[in-house]
Amino acid sequence: MGLSPMKELVLEAQKGHYAVGAFNCNNMEIVQAIVAAAEIENSPVIIQASQGAIKYAGIHYITGLTKLAAESVKIPVALHLDHGTSFEQCIECIRSGFTSVMIDGSKHDLQSNIELTRRVVEIARLFGVSVEGELGKIGGTEDDIVVSEREALFTDPLEAERFCKETEIDALAVAIGTAHGQYKGIPKLDFERLREIKKKVSTPLVLHGSSGVPEEAIREAISIGVSKVNIDTNIREAFTEAARQVIIDNPKEIDPRKMLGPAREAAIEVIREKIKIFGSSGKA
Ligand code: G3H
Ligand code: 13P
Ligand code: ZN
């Protein structure tokens, strides 16, 4: 199968009350792990690449590896730009073969975010490419801000209604208490806000910063209406820990395959676990 538009995957998930996992890749082994895990689970899957991943691996390696991976399996696979911040970058990804882009205009004011996101939607539509927008600010665990300050950055349900209507995006990333990276404590999600957003918006919702969020909270967010769940940090942890263990056990090892092979296996395991929690096993 070739690469599928993200929109089809998340609309199916919305109908079926489960979520599709969107897993960040940075290299060949992680692309292989994402697709292998999804294939074992017979699940649709979204492979996503951040600007950092594209800078590290090169855009043509990302699209080339991902297309090959998708063609080698029967499950639906989408390729998504994670947190694109400019119009030009979204266009570059569309030209290169991505089937979905995120335009993260969350640092702009509402009107400018709407205008930027709408411009990307108009072009992406012409190519059958899906678009995710972001409203509210998700941020990182390292952004040293207190809870009350973070809450001020959460997605406003009325603004979400206007944002989705005026931009016609295919998926909306919401800020409800999650953050990117490793959490210091246990994150507390604002489910009431999520319910309010869900009442006002029919667009599939996306949960970012999902590594380290307790399983029950993820399940609750999905039951309220989240249809795409982003995971990066938990893959990094599993991948790097496995490679590190090989070096600790055998400090003289020089064969990269001896480190990256176990790292890939560890990534497959963590991705399979996530897919089971998201409820997308058997939904391909
Ligand atoms: O949302 C952020 C992702 O974890 C990507 O992180 O920019 O370090 O590739 P990165
Ligand atoms: P984590 O690294 O916290 O899982 O967040 C991933 C993410 O939201 C990518 O957009
Ligand atoms: Zn994110």
C-alpha cells in the first residue's frame, strides 16, 4: 500500500471511538519499528517527522524510507509533518510526498493563526494532503512555567469552534495539560475542557505530549473524543536505553547493528503497547 492521507485514518478512528498513534521518526530503524509494530497489531499508523528530524535525516530520506515502509505492508500508513511552523516548510513537505502536514501557528494571535492555517489548507487540499492545526500552546516540560500560567495557554472551546470553522483543518491539536518531553510529576489533564471542545467541534482532536501520560488518562481522552495521539519521548527512551545497555554490557562493541538492532526491537515493543492502549489494534 502507498502512503494514505492522515484525514482518512483519523475520521475512521473518530467513527470507531479509538485513536491512531502518530509516532515520531528520526532514522531508518525507527521508521521500520513504527511500521513493524503497526503491522503486528494490524493497526493503521501515522509516521511523523519534526523539523528537527527532517534537518537530521534529510527530507528525501524521510519520504523515501517511509514510502518504502508503507509499500511493504497492507496496513494504512500516513506520513505527517509534526509542528511545521512556516507555510514554505509545509509546501516543501507536500512537494516531497508527505500526505499530511501540521501548521503550528500557536505562537501567533488567533487571527494570524487562522490566516496562516487557512493558507496551508487551501494549497494542501489541491494535493489531497491533510492538515492539522494547533490552538492554545502545548509547550515543553522544560518550559519552566507554573500550572496557573500553563492553564492560561489552554485551548479555549469557543476559539476552537471559530478556528475549525474558518480554517477547515482536518485535525486540531488541543492544549489541555500535556507537554512535550519527560514529565517531572504526573500530568493532570483538563477533561472538562476537552468535553467542551468536543461539544463545539466535529474536527478530529489530537493529543500531543502523550509520552508519560498515565494509561487511564489516555483512555479517558480517547473516550471523550481524541482521535490521534502523538508519541515521541517514550520511543526515544526505549530506543536509547536498549542501545546504551549493549554498550554497557560490551564496551568494546564497534558494530552499529549490534546496538541499533536491539534498539529497534525495544521501539517495536513500546509502540505495540501504545497501539493497544489507543484501541487501534485490528482496525487496519
Ligand atoms: O513535538 C516535538 C517532538 O517530540 C519532536 O521533537 O523537535 O526534538 O524532533 P524534536
Ligand atoms: P512526547 O515526546 O511528549 O511524546 O510528544 C510528542 C509530540 O507531541 C509530537 O508532536
Ligand atoms: Zn507535539
